[in-house]
Amino acid sequence: MPAKIIDGKKIASSFLENIKKRVKEIKESPGLAIVLVGNNPASEIYVNFKEKTCKEVGFYCERYNLDEGIKQSELLNLIDKLNQNKKIHGIIVQLPLPKHINEHLVIDSILPHKDADGFTPLSLGNLVNDNNMLLPATARACIELIKSTGQNIEGKNAVVVGRSKIVGKPTALLLLQENATVTLCHSKTKNLEEHTKNADILVVACGKPRFIKKGMVGKNAIVIDVGINRVMGKVVGDVDFESVKEIASYITPVPGGVGPMTIAMLLDNTLKAAEIAAKM
Ligand code: NAP
């Protein structure tokens, strides 16, 4: 039987409905600042979508489109102003940044309680300490999508392909928090398919179009495809959806899987930050 499709768009929209309700319960609208540097077409699409969704749920949104050649010091000044701005509860800087800008320095300059993406060292350190303040949005999205299947994570073999700071590592840590037995694979992993085939839960974030094929997936696995790749004008994931859906029990599509859920988690982080600010 072909895999059941995990409809990220539908699941995200029910999270967004819940966010809308919570927004009405707090005095001041949550505020999100979105900073985009340069004209990377993919980044522009992501930012447009984030801004649109932000407004739909009743957030206050400030968007900054900055010139590709902006000086690092000017960008840091802007972050500093946003850190001080009481109307702004969450700040995201769309990655990647141009090469002349030190990405770490910029991300590290965001105040941890405004870190809507969950990328600052404090947010990542909190995650290691099982203190779930503002978690990396894509990692949270993966966990919510796995939970939406109704299957238990505890005790399962979970394999994550990709160890980036923003996706692979935090996803592995969250799976560990859920008591899965976690294997984290990367480009130097030997015999990758021996690991992936053994997975009850397989999360793929390696940035390689249709990299995971049917023969690399175990029967009845839950497959979460984080990848977003453009191939001949089409958006495809890191999993070969058509072949893998024949063997998996559940699978996320691309587009319409992890992407929309990531945005819902980003807004949920911003709302959480606004709720904390309102209590202070
Ligand atoms: P990244 O920083 O480029 O990291 C890729 C990871 O994959 C690295 O850890 C790399 O290993 C590993 N890798 C590369 N080739 C491999 C191979 N042959 N076998 C096993 N592992 C391999 O990418 P990322 O930022 O994590 O993003 C991954 C994908 O997710 C991209 O397609 C990106 O567009 C997408 N993405 C989607 C969302 C969303 O909301 N849906 C959010 C973020 C990213 P090494 O560490 O050894 O180099």
C-alpha cells in the first residue's frame, strides 16, 4: 500500500488558526522583523511567504530589504535597533547572507528572547539542556509532522541525514528528547543506506535533489523530507518521492510538507516571545 501523505499545508493551517486565536488574547500584536539582504530569488520567495502569513495571523510585521553590498556594521546597527524596539518580539535574518558578512556575528547579535528562528548560541544551548525556549523552527516542524501521524517516537530508530546547525543537529536533539534512538549521518558517513534502511523514522536534510531512493528506505518508515531544491523549474525534495512512497508508511511531499510547517513554527516562536514579553 502506498504511503499516507503527511499534509504539511493542512497541519500548518490548523496551527495558524490556533495562533490567530492566541493573538486576540494578548494586548499587543506580536511583532516580527524580517531582514533580507540582496536579491537571492529563493530567499525573496521565502520572505514574501513569511511576511504574508505573518499578516494573515494578525502580527505586526516590519520587512527590511537591504542592498547586497550593505556593510556588516550597518546590518549590525539595524539588528541593534530591532533588539531595542518594543514593538518587535521576533527577528529573523534570512540566510544565506552575502560572503562579506559574517553570518555567525549577525545571528549572535540577535537578543535570545527575540530569536524567532532559534539559531543563536543561547537557543541552541537551551536545546542541548532540554530547555525548550525558542527552538529552531524547521526542527520543530519535523517533530510536529512526525507526531501528526499518531505514531509513537519513543524507542524508535530515528535517522537524520544532514548535520547542519539549523536543521540536522537540532532535529536529532529533539528526536532524542522524544526518546528515539538517534543516528546522525553526514557526508562522511560510510554505507549510508545501512543506516537509512534501518530507520523507523527518517529525516532527510542534505540538500541533494531526490538523493534518498526506494532501496535506501526500510518498509513502513516515516519519511520527512526537509529538502528544497530547484530542478528544471520544479521544486523537489531530498527524497525521491515517487519511488519512496511505495515503501514508506508516511511521507511528506515537497512542496507542501516541512516548508509551510516551518513558517507556522516561526510564527509560534514569535508569539511565544510576545507572550513572555507581555508577562514581564
Ligand atoms: P547544509 O547546511 O548544506 O547541510 C547539508 C548536510 O547534508 C551536511 O551536514 C552534509 O554533510 C550533509 N550531506 C551532504 N551530502 C551528503 C551525502 N551524500 N550523504 C549524507 N549527508 C550528506 O543544508 P541545510 O541548511 O541543512 O538544508 C538541507 C536542505 O533542507 C536543503 O535542501 C535546504 O534548502 C532545505 N531546507 C528546508 C527548510 C524548510 O523549511 N523546508 C529549511 C531549511 C533548509 P557534511 O556536514 O559532512 O558536509
